[in-house]
Amino acid sequence: MNEFALIQKYFKKLSYNNPSALGLNDDVFFDKKRKVVISIDTYVEGVHFLDFTKPGLVIKKVLRSSISDLYCKGVKPKFFFIGTSGNNKSFSKKNLNLISKSLEEEQKKFDIKLSGGDTTKSKKLTFTIMSLGYSNRIIERNKCKNGDDVYVTGNIGDSYLGLQILKKKVLLNRKKNNYFIKKYYLPDLPIQISAKLLKLANSSIDISDGLFGDLSKLMNNNKLFYKIYLNKVPVSSNMTNYLKKFKKKKINFISKGDDYQIIFTSPKSKRNYIKKFCKKMNQKVSLIGYLTKDAKNNEIIDGDKRLKHAYNEGYSHNF
């Protein structure tokens, strides 16, 4: 049973009388009356990050991936809480100083404040982050409309290649290694467009588990299908050069997750507005396809080929 089936079978029923829980089918809790938005994520060593040899970078990755859940809803995070478990080695004085320094830098960068948490001793290193913000509205999942355009911010795939380099499965020159590793640890959150999502999007989600997997989650109750053009999915010039040089398939790198960019859907009538706004804000946003009810399957279109919709559906925890 994967994590989503587990939630549906055992826990969704517990939220039936709680509309703020959004049916346990979104990234956040949203109390509309109190205008409170909350997300929570847990990160485990060996699952969500390889090891703790770079504690300052790991804690930045953990925090950014958590607050990304609010940004993709059109909400600015204001406060965060950390629950952590570890041992004397993971929480040495050196590591604690690096963690503290990194969190201070992130607080300044994103204008957020550490507001509480919990610490316990454990053989396994974990972090649980709760992020909190305030808003009158959010952009929910499953509010897509027939004919909506599908957009994605930034570039996709750099983080996954960075992970492969860290695993020593890929070896490039030092400059390229550093570029991709940095993208893995320090995702570029699209915070500029986040503030305008309420005016732009019908539905949105961040890319944590993979482009196509997260897009499927975005529209899983809408009885719609996606048509995505592979050549429209944005990748960096460094990734383009890598794919050409080593004759790799693009889809194998854009489908794996850890990008923390935003996928959102929007009516065709807003195309010009989105184009002008993103150019003004210097925010890269790419139109990669559309949604339709007039289909039998999701499709990834690669030139004259139609790839199976289940191709590289992304990461999920299985129990």
C-alpha cells in the first residue's frame, strides 16, 4: 500500500467533519474563518536526504521544501516549528552551530521566524517542520477546469541530477558537479509568482515527488486528462548540455522530484496576462500543455510519439 492509499483507507474518514482539512487531499490545512494555513512535513535521513555530512545545507533543503507547500498555495509563510530527533553525533556542537547559522540565513531570506518545536534523542535522524501563514484564500488542488493550460515555474531536473552526483552515479567536472549539487540542496523557490497565484491559477501544487506524479495528484478528482509536450518542459542550459553530451533521455530527469517548482493550471484567457506578468517579474514560467475531458488517458507527447501516462509517475512511500 502506498502512502496515498493508506491515507484514503485509514485516515480520510477522520476528517469528514473538518472542512479545513480539505479531505486530506491537499498540501495544507486551511481554516478559512481564522485565515490560518498550515503545512507539516517529516524528513528522514537515508530517505529524504542521503546523510548529514553537510548539516547546514540539509537543514536549508528541509526548510525550503516545507515552506514550498505554502508558497504553491499562494500563501507567504510567516512562522515555522521544528521537531527533531537525533544523537550525539548528529547534534554535535559543530553541527548545531552550522544548523543555527543556516536557519538564521533562511529566516532573513524568506522573512520567517522560528517559533517552537521539540527535540528527542534517537538513533535515527529526523526533522519535522510545521509552516504557518495567513490568507483569506488559497489555491487548492482539484480545482482544475476543462481546457486549462498547464504551467510550470523555473527549471526541472537539476536537483535529481545533483542527487545522482552525490550518490556517485554520475561524475562531471567540478564546476558542473557544484552547480547540480547546489540545485539539490538549495531549490530556487518561485516566491515572486506565489503572491499572484490567487489571480492566475485555478489549481496548484509544488513539485516534490515528480512532475507527472504531482500533476496527477493536482487533478485526481477532476475527471480530466493531461496532454503534456515534453519539449516544452523547461530545463536549464546545464541540463540541456548534459543530456546532449551523454545521450540521455530528458524524461528520466524531469520526472523524479525534489524540484520544488510550482505546477499550476489556468484558463487560456489569462495567457497574455501571465506572459506579461512573468516577464515583468523576471520569473521563468513555461506553458507545457493543457487539460481535457475529451481523452481516455493522460499523455506525454514526445514529437510524434505518445508515451504512456504512467511513465515515471514519481516517488511515493510504500508500506
